[in-house]
Amino acid sequence: MLKKYQQQTLAIELLKRHARVKIVHQVTGIPIKPLRQTYRQLHGRSPTPGSIKFSTRGLTGSRRKYKDVTLFAVCYRVAASKLADDQIQAVITAFDAYKHSYPFGNLDFSAAWVVSEDIKDKKVQVSICPHCRAWVLLNAREDLVERCGVCNNYL
């Protein structure tokens, strides 16, 4: 009974952050239909249809998007180091920190989930620019050009 309560509580926390229903289902195991109904109750509208991006590279098309993703990745790296046992809680904590640090950021929770999965699977890495010491995200761009988002130097 306690596990079911924890799953429902987690589902509500994720849905409050506008997470895609598919992600919430994947994390909690709760069927999609009640998740959609709960989303409607929380937000007064149906969840956003369509698929989610499959990789961080699809989220970093412009310099602005790249900087948004990098900021979240840094927040996630810190949260994951403190919450090593609980990946979803690390994503929630990092997303909340991202939104607190940059309220006008365009990264949504589902995109943050994709970035965290890529970091966890080591498809992208957070590093430091050797020129200006700013955080950079490696292997995160479609064009495969590794440049710092701050000083614009090649890495």
C-alpha cells in the first residue's frame, strides 16, 4: 500500500511540472489513462500530444537552447551527486533549481528528462571550458562542433 502511495505522489509531482504522461507512466508504472485525467485536473487542459525528443542533440539547435540545456545539465550534475540513489528525484531537484535560477528558461521537464538520461548513459558530458572556465556540454550538438557557449572558442 505504501509503494502505491509513493508512486501516486511521484506521479503528481511530475505532472505538476508538466512532464509528459509517457514519462510519468515509465517512471511510476501507473496506467496512462488515469495519468491523463490527473493532468487535466491539475492544469485544466489535456496533456500535450506527440512524442518527446529522443536525444539532447535535438534540444540544442540554437545557442540559446544550448545554454538552457547546459544550465540544466550543471544543476542535474550537482543534484545527481547528492541523490545518487534516486535518479528521478535528482531530475526533479535539478529542474526546480534550473527554473529557480532562470525562470524564463525554455526547457520543459520532459526535455530535462531527456538530458538527464543522456548524461546518465554518458552520451553527453558536462565539462569546463579551458579558456574561460564556463560549464560546457560535450557531444550535445547536431553539428558536432564543440564550442564554448560563453567565449565561443573551440574545445
